[in-house]
Amino acid sequence: MSTNKASVHLERNLVFWQTLTSEYSVVAVYGTLSDLLSVASSKLGIKATSVYNGKGGLIDDIALIRDDDVLFVCEGEPFIDPQTDSKPPEGLTGSHTDWLTLNVGGRYFTTTRSTLVNKEPDSMLAHMFEDKDVWRNKQDHRGAYLIDRSPEYFEPILNYLRHGQLIVNDGINLLGVLEEARFFGIDSLIEHLEVAIKNSQPPEDHSPISRKEFVRFLLATPTKSELRCQCANLQGVKMLCSNAEGASLKLCNFEDPSGLKANLEGANLKGVDMEGSQMTGINLRVATLKNAKLKNCNLRGATLAGTDLENCDLSGCDLQEANLRGSNVKGAIFEEMLTPLHMSQSVR
């Protein structure tokens, strides 16, 4: 591999020198990136295929080259730290020369020590590379520092340390990048990612569903699946002979101000949780409410004739004028009733 450097000397003039010989050429570059690679190949006697900027970023458009950039030209192999080959000419010293290569999960990233240290000096990356070999970081056969993390999530972090902007390519999970940022302790990036993740979530839909939609959802729910409709407005709903076994209907409203009463006659409500629901005048005739939780429900004037209320918790309920004739109240709990339960209301 031939690794060569170039410094933008004038707006369109580049100075190339070979790493091993310190020879260089001043050339005027016109046109596209392909023209730059062609001139570099001719002047340096190599087959240049890639150009990197002074911070290790791959350049894919000549418009990205700035006047003060240090450029590296290679023949396609993974980029290797040029500081192990030679020292730059006088006048080009500083952070650009302190190059290092990272092997993150098998993928190579070339950057500078200052990039890893300066922006987040308290991060794990800064502590790893602020002083050479302070952590005795392990290196592979090419001299790249080994980091056992996900490269696709590490790339946005490295770019953030380079230019301070959060840029994530399509298809990259922001949650994965967030976990990497937390792992490396990039605090300022964590805040950006949390905001980005929040903004990417679809807005919550709090619009009410119609009674027809609720029944459709109910019918489409498998009998073994959990159905939660807590605090739903089910005014006057009709669910005759429906199966809502085990559903959570806490704090639901079945009352209709217009006088239309909810009808759940014959419904299977075994084990349902309807605690605190408003069910004035509801029709639960011959419904199954075995082991159901109806604590603190308003069942005033409800029809519970023939209803199976075995082991049902009715404590704290208002059962005034409710019809429980023929219902099965074996093991049912009637503690702390708001109104007394008359014997005439229950004959079984």
C-alpha cells in the first residue's frame, strides 16, 4: 500500500508528497474527484483509488476539500497510520499528524487522537487515547486499536466527535447508537439522541373509538389474548353473547346520557376486570361473570338476572334497584356495599 499526503496550498492547488521519500509535487486540479485521483496517480506513480481528509473521512466529492485540509491518497487497502512511516514537512505539524486507526468490530476507522479526546474529554474514548498506551490498548496485526463494539453504531459517534453534528444513515437504529454513546460516555450526544428518538416516535392517538370499532376489536381478539380497554367510553354498547374473557375494562363508562343502556346479555365476562366502571342500567342477563372483579362499580338498576356471579368481587358496589333474581352468587363478595342488598333481589 502507498499512503501519501497532500496539503491544500491554494484554492485549487494541491501539494503531494510520498510518505517514504518525502518527495512532493504541486499540481493544479480541475474538474471532478476522478481528475484528482488521476493526477495523483500520475505524479506519485501509484494507482490512487481513495482520498481521505485530515480527519480520516472518505472524500467522495472534490467540493468537500477545504484549503487547510491534509489529504491522504491510497490504493484501496485499509488506511494505515502514516505517522509510523514518516514525519510531515515543516509547517504541517499539530493534531492532523497524530493519526491512529481503530478496528471496531472488524471495520477500520482512521481518525486523529484530538478527535477522540477534545470534544468529550471525560468520555471513555478520551481516557483511552489521551495519552499513548495509557490503557495499553490491544492492537491487531496492522497496528489498529481493537474495540469490540458495533461498527455501524460507532460510525455516527465518530462523525459527531469530528464535526459536532448527529448524522445517522437510513436503516441505523437510533437506540443502538444511543447505547453506544452511553457505553463510551459521550454525554452531549446522549442528549441529542434522546431528543431525536422522541421526535421519531409517532404521536399518540387519544381520539375515541366508536362502539362499532370496539366490538370489531373485541371480535378480532383471540380468546387467549389479553384485551385492555381501560377508561374506555362504551356508552350504550351492544355486545350480546360476546366473549371478553379476561379483558381489562377498568374505569370504563357504559352509561349513555340519552338513556340508551349498554347490553351485554349472555356475554362471557369470566375473570374480567371492570373495577370502578359506570354501568347504571346495564343488561348483564345470563352473562358469565365468574371470578370477575366488579369492585366499586355503579350497577344501579342493572339487570343481573340469571347471571353467574360465582366468586365475583362486588365489594363497594352500588346495587340499588339491581335485579339479581336467579343469579348465582356463590362465593361472591358483597362487602362495604353502598346500599343494602335485599333478599328479594337474589333468590339463588
